[in-house]
Amino acid sequence: MVANANRMMIVGCGNPDAGDDSVGLEIVRRLGEHGDCGCDVRAETAPGIGLLELFPLADVILFVDAVVSGGAPGTLYLTSLPSKELEVQALGSVSSHGWGIGEVVKLAEALGRTMPPLYLLGIEAGTVAEGAPRSDAVEEAIALVVERVSALKLLLPTSEVLSTRSFPPNDNSFPGPAA
């Protein structure tokens, strides 16, 4: 496989059976149902170090995953990777898919791998209990992300998100200009 010129890949991560932790998977599922959103979409329930193989396949990669930072459920966080803020705010994956995105990025750096610009769109989880349904706030966030994916597609390849941007529930400025 070779990179798709000027294409963004959206990688949804999570556990499909753990409430709000399924958010990344649900977003890529809905984008796939809408046909060609102009991005490659992938679902990863156990991404681990296999994510390294995705880096040469796109010009920009956006990971979408549930996060827990103490914010209101449904809050959206957009940040460049690697991100010191990501670790400080504990915006890591809440699911049990082994190595998280942060660890894979650190490994790629240590190995000297070339990486396209990488971003994380984290959605604040309310509940991640096994068998729980997604919360209403996270469902609203999913709908907003799917609706605004074309704006993300235009924003990310042309700018840098220098610090974590947060968009609380009902904040219609998402995805907003880069910081």
C-alpha cells in the first residue's frame, strides 16, 4: 500500500462493548456509511504497535478515541501528537487495547520512523463500563464530529494544532481554527 496523496486517514479506536469507549469506532462506522467522506477510515479495536504500519499510508492521520480527563462527557479535545498536554491531562485511551497511541508515537520516534502529521480527537467519556450504552452527551459529540468531518479535513492538513483545544458540549465552534 502507498500513501494516498493529500488524503487524511481517520482511525477510530476503542472497545465496541464498553459504553462511551466505543466512540471512535462509531464515528468511523458512520463515516463509512455516508460513502466517500474524502478520507480513509479505519476501525481499530486493538491497535497496539500495528499502528506503525498506518503511518506511511496517509498524509495526515487523525486518531479518534475516548478520553478521561475530568471534563464534561461529550467534550471534544483536538491536539497534535506527540503532545505533552496529552500526558499531563491524562487524555489517553481508556480501553484495554494494549499499547496506547502515545506509546506507539514514542516508539516510532525512537525507531526514527517517518510520520505524517498526527492528531488526536479525544471525546470525553462518561461511562466505559462493559455492556453500558453510550451516554447522550457522547452521542451528540459523535453527530457533531460526523457533521463537521469536512471542516476537519480542510483544517488539519493546512495548519498545526499547537496546543490542546477543547470544545465543551454544545460548543458550535468545533473544529475551530488552529491555535
